[in-house]
Amino acid sequence: MKVIGRTGSRGQVTQVRVKFLDDQNRQIMRNVKGPVREGDILTLMESEREARRLRRKTQRLLAVSTRCR
């Protein structure tokens, strides 16, 4: 799992890129609520839905706002 950025109105959701253990070539983007960090293993209830990607401007704004806290 690789952390991409934070999303949500208050940055409470983390967008991550997930690799599947059984198929290393398959990757999808998911939104995760709660504490996660790079390298964590997630259990997905279903693996077909993919999150929309963050817009670059929004991603930069969230990164700046989290550093200021």
C-alpha cells in the first residue's frame, strides 16, 4: 500500500494505491478512513470499486494545510 494523499472536507480520508497479494500486477486506488501508513495490509470487502483520483491542486492544498497544524 502506498499513501497518495488526503481527501475529504477536513482531510479525514486517506487515498492509497493498493497492490493485491495474489496478483502483484494489479493495483487500484481506494479511500481509507482511519489511521494508515505505507506498508500496511488492508482487508477489502470488495475489490472492484476504485476511488476517483485526487486533483493535483487539492492534493497540494491539503499537504500544506496538514503541515501547518
